Amino acid sequence: MSEQEQGDERAAAPPPDGPQPQPGQPPSGQAQPSGRPQPPPAAPPPGQPPHAPPPGAPGPYAPQAGPGPYAPPGAPVPYPPPAPGAPHPPQLYPQGPPGKPPPDSAMWAHLSALLIFVAGTGACCVGFLLSWIGPLNIRGKATDPFVRHHGTEGLNWGITQVVASVAFGALLAGSIYMAEEQGWPEWVPAVPMTAWGLYLVTSLAFAIVGCRRAKNGVLWSYPRPLALPFSRP
């Protein structure tokens, strides 16, 4: 093909799309060189690290919206039930959403035993033998593990008061017999009577503590000398 034919083909070819660069201008898509120096980057605000993101920009450690794995301060924290035979640690009421009050029946598991013990003993002298009836009824009807735990604690407290009353009564009767019939010192009966009084005051005080703990939603247990483990939750 001759040079004249090649020139005719180039002249007949369609022009490329888009604007054509003018003579002396760089092709499209390239930055134009500038003879003026670029200004330095602005300094960060006072108190902000040099490489920190600007205020308000989401960073890799920004707090995430929505509920997190940790409960807000003061909210009840769920705990798994303890293993069989393990002591129950103090913990908040594990059922329901935060702010839900515990059932009143948990408090009545302690209060019923306390009222029967005090009022029944003062009225007919047999209240100390019947203080376990109220907690037993609450425990038998409970479907909530929290209520059942406090019902069991109240039941053990009531049974322990029966055992302690019978034991101290037998010691007191024996000491009175020995002082009157066998010539023992007259102060001997005062020993079991004083011990019984101290034990009774301590038991009643802890029963009041149990009412308050159950009302506040705390999974609480009596000291073992005051509530022997006759029954398990």
C-alpha cells in the first residue's frame, strides 16, 4: 500500500470519543503540573494525637450501639444455678428483665416462720414446734428456683428451731433436776437457759435478715448452725 493510500485511511477514520486535548495540554485523566508549592497539611487540634481520626469520626474502638455483653451498673446480673451440694453465693434475682422485683412469696418464706414462731409461742407455747409449716407450704407451691431456695432455707430454719428448742429444753430440765435432787449448784440451770436465750435471739435476728435479703432479690442462706440442711432446694 502506498503512502498516499495510508494517509487517506487515517483521514477517513472516525475521531475518538470525548474532547481532544489542545496542543500543549496533558492527556485527559492526568493532573496538570503546577509550578506553585503545595501547602503543608493542617496541624491537629490541641490534645489530639497526630495520627488520631478527627473528632466525630468512627474509629476501630468506637462504642457500638445496642446492648452489649455487660449489664449497666445496678442492673441484676444473671448467674447460673450452683452445682448440687455447692454453697449458694449471694447474687441478685436471676429471673426476668432488669428492674423486675422478686416475688413476695420469697420474703414470706422467712416471715411466716418468724411470725409463727413468735406469735405461736407467745399465744399457746407451741409456736416453736410449728414454724416450719409456712415455709413448707411456700416451697411446695413454688415453681421459681429463687422462691424455692428461700422456701427451703425457711423450712430448714423452722426445723432447726424445733430441734434446738427440744435439745435446750431437755438440758434445762436435766440441770434443774440435778440441782434440786442431786445437790448440784443452783446456778447450773442458768447455763442452758442463757445459751438457749442467746441462740434464740440470734436465730430471730437472722430470720429478719433473711426477710430483707429475699425482699431485695438476693439469693441468701442462713448460717448452718441456725438452719441445718434437712432439706435441699
